[in-house]
Amino acid sequence: MRIPSVWCLSMLCTILWAGYAAAGAARPLSESEVRSLVETMAADGFERAFLEEIFSDRRVRYVPRLVRMLVVPPDFSASYGRFTTAAEIRRAREFKAAQSGALAAAEQESGVDAGTIVAILLVETALGSSTGRSPVLSVFASLLLESSLHREAFAATLDGNPRRDDFMQRLDDKAAWARTQLAALITMQRGSGFDACGLRGSYAGAFGIPQFLPTSYLAWASSGSDSRSPDLFYIPHAILSVANFLKAHGWQANLTDDEKRVVLWQYNRSSVYADTVLAVAKQLNGSPAP
């Protein structure tokens, strides 16, 4: 969440691959990089042996092209229009009908209407058909490394850019954010055997059908009456988790559109995103498109 749709990004990410690869292709972590990450996260209270096991996993990689996309983000706002086409609304209606039981249970528990939940899942991952292929833990680890061990090399790629100082500050801000997300992800693995190293998601580290960040998973992911831990790749859990997130951030049935936008901003900080979700939800709930 709080990122552009994975589905919208998939084609553009493919196009951008060659350019970002020139700045450094993905590769396994070096010994110095593993040590740096262990030192950083050990300062947050995690056991060193556990951290060394995680960061030494060969699936954890340094992915500078994804760091670049997070620090110097492209504009994806024009991509949202596709979700209000007749074909996409039809797919969303079919999904809504197929998942009517889970949606009704979520609506009764949270007060969030089925149309809004389905609209979010449509925009985020095309109803679960495109959840992302980026190594989630590697995204956060790479941001930390870029702001420390590789800071000078990253700064050199911005030489001549009039916004160089702004982007370097953004790198620092993103690194601090990544440290929090990485701590949450490590907590998930330590607490329930979650395979953090194998988790795949968006270029910005969100995962599952509703595209939750690790901190959001710990705070709001829900499995309802199911005794299992929440699985965001399982549709009923994804539905419940979206509803739980929106309820926790103030969603009520009688909100105005402007008030709904305020809540949706907490899910994805994009006004175009919020407007698209509202437009799709209105059609799914039986209202004409704006």
C-alpha cells in the first residue's frame, strides 16, 4: 500500500529494466554488506546469529535499480484510467459475486462496503493476478546499503541533476523507512517462521493481494475466525485485511467522498489512486460513474 499499483507498473518496470541495470544489476550481498546490515539491525535488538542467517541467504540481493525507482520515482498517475474501463468493471463485478460471502462478512465486521474493498484489490494487484516479483526483503536491505556503504556511488549518479540535494534527502528518508519495514519483516519471520527471504512483492516492498507493507501486516492483517496467521495471498484474508485497515483509519458507511479520500490516502498517498478507487466502488455498488 501507499504505492502505485503493481499491475500498472509491471510493463513500465520492464521497459525501465535496461536503464536501471546500467547503474548496477542485482547481485548477492557481499560480506561487508552482510556485516553492515547485521550491525544496523542488531542495534534494533535483533539477535546477531538470527540476522546473519537471514542476510547470508543467497536469495537476499542488492538491487540498486529498485532503490533508484524509490528515490527518483516515475509518474504513474496516467495509468489509473484503465481501471474504470468497462472490461475491468466487469471483471471486478465477477470477482465481487464470486467472493460475496467473504465480502459480506468483512462488511458486517468493519462497515466497509464490498465495492470499496474490491476496488482496492483491483487497483492494487488486478484482483490478485499480479502481486509483484521483486524480492521484498532485498528492497529494504538495498535502501539501507545505498544510504550507507554505497552513498557516494549513488550521489555520483545524480551529478548535474538540479534536484540532487532533494533526492539525497529522500534517500535518507527512505532508508529510515526501510529500516522500520525491515524490522517488521524480521519480526514476522522470527515470530511465525514466515519466509521473509523468499517473499516477493512490489518494487516498493509491498506484498500480497492487497499490497501491505510489513508494518501494515503486523498492525492490520486479519484472518478473522481462521486460526491461521493472516495470509495476504489468500483472498478471504486479503479481503478482511483491507476492511480492517480502512476501519482502523476511520472508515464509516456515512462518510462523504472527501472524507473517504482522507482514509484512502492512508492506504496509498495518491489523490489519483483515491479518486480511482471511489469511481470503481461506485460502479460496483450500483451508482453511475462520476
